[in-house]
Amino acid sequence: MNQFSTILKFELKGFFKNKSYVITTVLFVVIIAGIMFFPRIRAAFGGGGSVEITYGEPVYEMVLDATPEMVGQMNEVMMLGAYDEESAYAAAQPFAELFPEYLVMMTLESEEYIRSLVEEGHVACGIFIDSQTSYKYYVQNMEMTDNNADDADLAMRKVAQLSVMEELGIAQKDAEAILGTEITHQEISLGKNQAVNFFYTYIMIFVLYMAILLYGQMVAMNVATEKSSRAMELLITSAKPVSMMFGKVIASCIAGLVQILLIFGGIFLFYNLNKPYWGGSAAGTIIGMFFNIPAGLLVYMLIFFLLGFLFFGMMFGAIGSTVSKVEDVSTAITPAMILYLPGFFISIFSMTGGGVDSSLVRVFSFLPFSSPFVMFTRIAMSTVPGLEIALSVVILAVSVVLVGLLAARIYRVGVLLYGKRPNIFTMIKSVIRA
Amino acid sequence: MRLELQNIHKHFGDHHVLRGLSFFADSGRAFGLLGRNGAGKTTTIRILMDVFPADDGKVLIDGAPINYAKTGIGYLPEERGLYPKKTIIDQLSYFAQLHGMKRAEAVKSIDYWLDRLEMTEHRNKRLDTLSKGNQQKIQLVTALAHNPEIVILDEPFSGLDPVNAQLLKDIVREEISRGKIVLFSSHQMNYIEEFCDAIAILHGGEIVLKGDLADIKHNYPRNKLVVRSIQDADKIRETYADRIIPHAFESAEHKNDLMLRLQDPSEKEQIMRDLTGRFAIDGVMVFEPSLNDIFVEYASEDTGAEATNAEVKS
């Protein structure tokens, strides 16, 4: 125990004195600060000055919330045209109302003209109404979240309905009232709301993935460096391999956690400092959502992060002890990486596919090499019985101890083998013999 | 205190590396563990230090199984190496703490040793800024700082200049006089001869010779004569063709000395008389082997048979 704490302290000190560790952490925090302060800085320097709008001859402008300055800055103009003048005028109002985020400009020019404006990037998008019941939506690059066409459908339907009602002799005011009937609804999810939990689950899975990748490799490098500098000759006679293994891996786990906490602490702090400037923007909403993680889930996150990290860290450490040259580390750890990819991908696919409770996912949520990813995903995105969570944690914790002991054994045999890297079978043989 | 290895066996795979090795070393004395490359010295040291267990046999301190928590061992490995990028005081105190010292205690002891080795000015430098010889002195501190009862020095003199070698000799003498067990492993026989009271020669995983160095030398079969004759060397070689040991002194100072084998030590007087009567002799004496000669004889493959029937009682 004494040896373990000596090793832990020494390794931690090594991390916190390591220039690349310190520089990466500081750089991350600075970049985060930059991003978080960006809207505030832009607000301070932006604004003011009128912008000439040079394209076409807008016959009709629906200016609701937007000002011409904003048009110039954001280029968020929707160009609206139609097959005849009357339809164009009829559509302008409903479109402007349905697209408050755009400055809707109506033109009486041809479809070709609207198309060219979009193509050359003068406007964000364009709508050309072909007939009373059809239109074309022009946009340069269709974004994944683009649902303008759905809104445009609504606008078109409204225009068509109004004109039908007008023909039937219903007064415009009555027609608007009929169409404007407001429905309210509440969505009550008795389990988890996957849409809300999606973001932070995704981020956490990804952080765990990156942490294992980076720090696991660091553990392997660390062991291989000690071996190649022959400090190992002395270490192996001074400390027990088990203390060595656990000391190193836990130290890198703590170093990783500190880095992650600094980064997320940075996001949290700088976001809150600049909250008003992020306002209701999409990015702001996501960040806000991220900091709304329920406390219980945070605890699970920590448990699975720690155990998952230790599980793979031990494995990487053991592998590091079998190579003689630091250059060989990256090839040597490939098999262990392959072992941890299924967990990551199953998590991601089940999240995006929505099938977090399928039997495949359930099986993988108990296997130690995938449970840190998969069980955490299930907890976050679905309702998992407490017993299943406990079972998964116990399996993982026991596996960590077993892998740790095995890793210490491999380490003891591995560090004394120089030269050609033993293949997996000779390694297993000598570990059993040792 | 007596450190004893009893009937140690070790296999690596199908390779039987140590075959029933036994020896003991007493405190206040230096013990030399000799053997050619691959004879099993490092394996013996690793078993002694509990890096891995022996397949069979015991490591005893005063007759009881060794307790590694109680008995401190200091080790200077043949393959030198520490952390090149870390400061000297940091890594030295790390190793001393791994051996169970408190940090303050460790730093105090390290400062003593750095001073003793004239390395105090380098205390806070990174290891890789030091010359190779100085790095080796730093490594020596890792073997001594925690004040172990047993000090194992594997090729301690390699890479040291004569001044540093002298410094190390003084330190080794001090450690011996403090009542420690000092275990030497070296190929440099002159150092072993200088320090060690007792030796064991390992060959092919077995001890082929062990005991007090003085006894070994004294009991060495006195069955060889060294003959120096500048005038009649060729004649003597012809006359005693069946007794001449060829190339015995080729690399020595007196290249032209001859070595004659006696069938029995009692022949000595007769042959000496013969030689002095018939030839112009500049000198004739009974061959007193150096440790080097003994080592070469016992640790060569082709003389292995001769070695096994020459057990020396200590």
C-alpha cells in the first residue's frame, strides 16, 4: 500500500510536470474560452452601418424582426417567387410569418433568377411557387436539420385554404380564425426523454472513448519507455508488479479526470459568464442541455468512466511491458483497441437507431469490455432495472481486479523480455508458468 | 548475518537455467558470483531479489526464509538505466521510498551519498545532462541510499575512470566494514580478487567451484611449473613435449615462459632438479594461479570435466 501510494504520487507528479500535458490542457481551456466569448466579442464589434442590398429588385419585403443590417451580416434571406403576380402577393405574408428567422423577400422575377441568386450565394434559399399546390425549394447545401420544406408546405396549404374559403364566400377574417385555431399539447415521457439525453450521452461516450484512447496509449508508452531506458531493471526489484500496475494506471486515470474536469469546468464557467450572448441559439441550447445532466446520471458516468478506464488502462499497461522499443507500442496495442471498439459503436448505433433496449445491446451492457459504454448509454437513454445496473457494475469491477492481477503478471514476465516481441501464445505460456 | 541459497532450480520453458545452486555469503564479507555470459548470474540475483520465484529451493537469512519487508536489498544492475528526463533528487528519493523510506529520511540519506560521491552540485539537474560515468554514480546511490543489509553490485566498475573506480572501492570497503553482505558479480577478476573473501563460479547453471578465495588458491592443485629460460626455451619444449601446456602465457607479460604439467605434485623436486641441471634456467617456480586463471579453467566448456572433480572445501 505504501509502495502503491509512492508510485501513484511519483506518476502523478510526472503528469503534472509533463509539458505536453500542461500545454494541451491550457490550450484546450483557452480555445474553449475563445469559443465561449465569441458571441460577446462579435456583439461588441459587430452591428451598426447600413448595408446595400444589390441583388435584383425586391418588389415586396416582409420585414418582421429583421433589419437590413442583419441581412447584410447574416445573409439569411429567403427569396420568394411565383408563377403569377397574384399568387406571389398572396404567399408573401404567410411565408414571412412562418419563417421569422429569415428575411423573406418577394420578387416577380423568373424561377431562373431565384435559382441563380441561391447558386451564387446571395441569398440563403429560395422558394418558387409553380402552381397553387406545388413549389420548388432551392438551397445550396441541404443541411441535415433543414426542415424549411415542411414549413413551406404549411404556408402553401394556408394560402390554398384561404383562397378556397374566399371562393366559398367566407370573409377573410373568419377564414383566418378558422385556420388559426390553436392547439396546445404536453409531452409526458414516463421513462427517459431520448432526445434530451442524446447530447450528453453522446458527448460522454465520446469523452470516454477519447480518454481510453489517449491515456491508455500513454500508460503503454510510459511502461515501454521505462523498459527501453532500463529503469525497469531497478523498478522490478524495488516494487511489486501489482503496485506498479495499479499505481501507474490509477495515476493516469486521475490525470485524465483532472484534464476532463478542467475542460468541462472551463466550458461551464465561460458559458455562464457569456450566457446572455448565447441566448436562444441552437449551440447555446445544447450546451445548456449538457449542464442539465441529472446528478444520479453523473454518478453513473463517473463509475463507468473510472472502471472502464482502469479495465483498459491495465490492458494497455501490460501490452506496453511486452515491447522493447517505444516505437512498437502503437502496433502492439491494436488488438486491445479492437476489443474496445464494439462497445463504442454499439452505443453510438443504438443511440441513433433508438434501439437501446434490444437484446444485443443488453448482452453487451454486461460484458466488461463494452459495458462502460453500453450500460451507461442504456441508463441514460432508457429505464434499466437497478439489479441489472448493479450486476453490470459488479462484473466490471471484478474484471478490473482480475485484469489488473493478470496485467501485473504479464508485466513481471514482459519487462524482463527484451528483443523480439513475444507472440500472444508464448506470452500466455510464460505467464502461466511464471 | 548469513544469506544462503539452497538448492535453487529454475526453468525458463524447457531450458533448465539453474540446476541446484547453493552458496552462502556472510555479513562483513564480500562475495563474488562469477560466471560467463549466460551462466545464470542475473537469474540467480533475480531469484534472490524475489523478482520471480525459484522452481525449487530456498533463500534463507540466518536459516529462516528471507522476509523481504525486513531485509533490505540494494541493487546496481548491470544494465544501467534510470529516468533520463527526471531530476536526480526526484528519482533517487522515489527509489528510496519504494524501499520503504520516508521522504525526509530518504532525502537526508541521498544528500549524504551525493556528497560522498562528489555529486552534490548535480542534485537538482536532469539525469540526461550528466556524463555516463556520473550517471553511473547516481545509479549507485539507488543501491545504497536505503541502507540495505545486502548490497548486490553487478559489474560495478565498468565505465568508471580510475579516480571514480578508487572512490567506489573506498565505498565498497566502507560498506563491508559496516557489516553488510556485499555480493559482487563481475568479469573483471582483479576487482573480485581485491575485494572478495569468498567466491562461487557458475557454469551452465551449476556451481563448479566455491569457497574462500584464499583456500581455493591454496588448495589449487600445485601440479604446474612455470619455467623461464631465455636461452634454452626451445630445447625444454622439445624435451618435455608431453608435459608442455601450449599457449599458456601467450597474452601475459612474459610471453616466453613455459608451463609444464606435473603428473603428481611430488614430481616437483625431481623435475626442478632436472631442469636446473640440464638447461640454462632463469627461473622455475610452482604455478600460483590468479583468479583469472582459475575462472578460465573452470568456466570454459572444454575444461568442464576437469573442473567437476576439483571440489574445494571451504
